[in-house]
Amino acid sequence: MSTIKISEDLRNLLYSLPEVDVESLLESYQKPIRQSIRVNTLKAREEDVLNILREKGVELEKIPWTRYGYWVINDINLSNMLEHMLGLIYIQGAVSMAPVEVLSPKPGEFILDLCAAPGSKTTQIAQALQGEGVIVANDVNVKRIRALSSNVQRCGVINCVITQADGRKFPLWAKGFFDKVLVDAPCTSLGIVSKDWGAAKNWSFRASERLSKLQLSLAISGFDCLKVGGVMIYATCTLSPQENEWVIDRLITIRPSARLKSIKLEGLKMSKGILEWQHNKFNPELEQCVRVYPYEHEAEGFFMAKIVKEGDDS
Amino acid sequence: MLERHYGAEDFSDKVLIQAGEGKIRLTTSDTIKVAEKMRGVQSLGLYIAKLEGQEVVLSIEGSQLLCNSIKKNWIELTEEQARLWMEGAPIQLDKPTAARYVVAFYKRLCLGCGRVSADGKVYPQVPKWRRIQRE
């Protein structure tokens, strides 16, 4: 097995994080993420799809925290299977299904996925809506929108509007419009290093700080697009508090009507949000945020915050 | 046209919109209302068919939505033929047909339309990005 190279900045970051098992984390970076799928019930009944897959020798095990998610036990090339191309299954990381489970979309709701490409979570939201309600799936990058469009098509979604816009400008035309918003923000990807070693090799405090400013703008924008009483999930696949707790701490300071809510998902090992890091002391409410480390489930690492809009102060 | 070509019912509770080059998309009235409010709209709804003259060429999703009501101009594929179809390879018809397009079924799954050629083969209209790699 090759040894992963990590930048000096990243080493310093990892050892600055309380409660992180750095050795286990570095070990997990060198192992592939466990394969997992979501059965797409927009196309077929769950039981029918499971039977088709089992007949083809695919061994599956239910993922406890997500309604239609399954670990794939045996080594099999899912992306070249008929069922994948027909949209009966969607290859998606097990922990990356968690933010939409926490968002808990209901049929009839208007939902904004602000940074949507390539569309894993958009199509998961669509599945929960069952064709009733509307998803606006936005991304700023035209190349990534092609992937988003393809996935939305493959999954058979009829109630999605795909837009290409700077997510920071969305309140100009959609302020207070949505029941729920997902901000799956661009990040330094320290939760998926085993997919992209470059993320560890090139990681720097400077890059993380730069991204955190964009993340904060996106979080504020997403929050302003919520109706009063609406719910937003802010998620990243990175571990840096600068891109996670710092962003949420700033958001709830700038928007006093933002209230953090606790997150519960069966079977998912989660740590509480960090309250002190380097020179920062965060709002105690941030304990309600959750962190999932890659070594907990041989899957991606994620940060999630559930925010409710209790009034209009934007 | 769907009735005439495939004996299929229409999408009565949904909205059909024409999106250039004869492409038909299926969506809901709520989706259209929301799209009117948004900026930078790239697409909405689901691409389900293309009109080619008097013919309706169903996309994979269009055929899947109508799967249970398609009564004519369809063919049944074996597992091997279904893989070939999704690779984009032509399939030899068992018996001749007057239809220009047929819908392919594999078990209870719909795999979209194929164009019937004079040589008795069906050429699947599977877009390149959805083709599976030859094993």
C-alpha cells in the first residue's frame, strides 16, 4: 500500500482537533471508501430492485441511517451495470446520504439545493418528494451542471429546475421562498481524501480560510432564501473548523433568527461540534452540529448543521 | 400520437413542454411556476421524447413512465441483448415490423426506443453518456 503524503499545515490541523483519532484517520485515508448505493424508488419498487441485484450476485447490507441506502459487500463494478445506467440505483457514499436524511424533505415542499452538482443529494431529495413539490438544483459551474442534468435525467426526476447562478446572489430573486435549503458547500474535502489524495497533499490553512468566506456567503444566502419556520442543512465533507464551526458561528451571529437544532440519525457515529479551536471560542449552541469521521464507518467524513429560521431579520 | 405509435395512455396529470428541436419534456405545473421565478434556468422537468416528423421517439425515461401501458411496437430482449442494447449495439429482429421505432423491454424494464432499419436490425437510441462499457 502506498503511503499518503500530507502537508505540514494539515498535520498541524489534525493534531489541533480535539477528540480526533489522528492515527485512525490517516489509516482510513489509505483505504478505499466502502461502496454503497441508494435504490431509486422513483424508477422501481425497492424490493424489485433488491431482487434484481441479488439475482446478479450483488451482496447488500442495509445502511441504518438512510431509508434506501445499502452497503455493497462484494467487489463489483456497479457503474457498468444495466441497473445503474437505467437509474434503478444511484452510487452514493453512505455518509453523503445523511444530510438529506436530516433535511427530511416531504412531498409538496419547495426545496433549494444551492450547490447541487453532481446531483447525488438532489436526486435523493427528489426521491423523498415523490414527484410532489419542487427542487431547484443550482450550481455555478457549467461543466458540473452537465453532470447534474445527466443524473437528474437518469433518476427520472420530473419536478426539478436546474439553474446556473452564483449561489450568493440567490436571495435577489428567491428571498424567503423555500421550505428547506441544502447548502452542501464546496470545501477542502478532508473527509474524502481516500478518493483524492491531492486534498491532503495540498491542504493549507490559507486555502481553508479563503473557502470559509465563500462558505459563509453561501450559508447566509441559503438562509435568506428560507421561509420563516424553514429548515436549512449546512454540510461539508471536510474536517477543518474554519470551514465548519466558524461558518455556523458567524451565521448565527449575523442572522439572530437562526437557531441550531440537534441532529439524530440511527446508527451513525457522530461527534459534537467543536466549541474551542486555536484562538476561537464558538457559541455553545454549536455543540448541536455534528462531525462524522472517515474511520467511523470506512466512509466519508462529514460536518452537518441543522438550522431553523425562527423570524425574519435579513 | 403516443396512442397511435405505442397504444399508450398520455401523461394526463402532468405538463408537457416543447424544449427545442422537437424535444418534449414532462414536468408539473408547480415546477413551471417556480422556474418562472428563478434566474439562470438551464432546464426543467424530464426529457421524455423527441418528435421526428410524425414519429414519437421515447427516451429511456419516457418509455419507463409508459412501461405498463405500451401495447404495440415493442420487442422483448434477452439479458445478453439488453446488455448489447445499452452498449449501443444493433439488435437483429426475429420478425419484420412495419414500425420505424420500437420500444425495447428486458423483463419488466423499459430500455427506450430503437430505430428499425431496412436490414432488419434495431439501432438503440441510447445516448453516449448512458452506454455501458463492453466487457
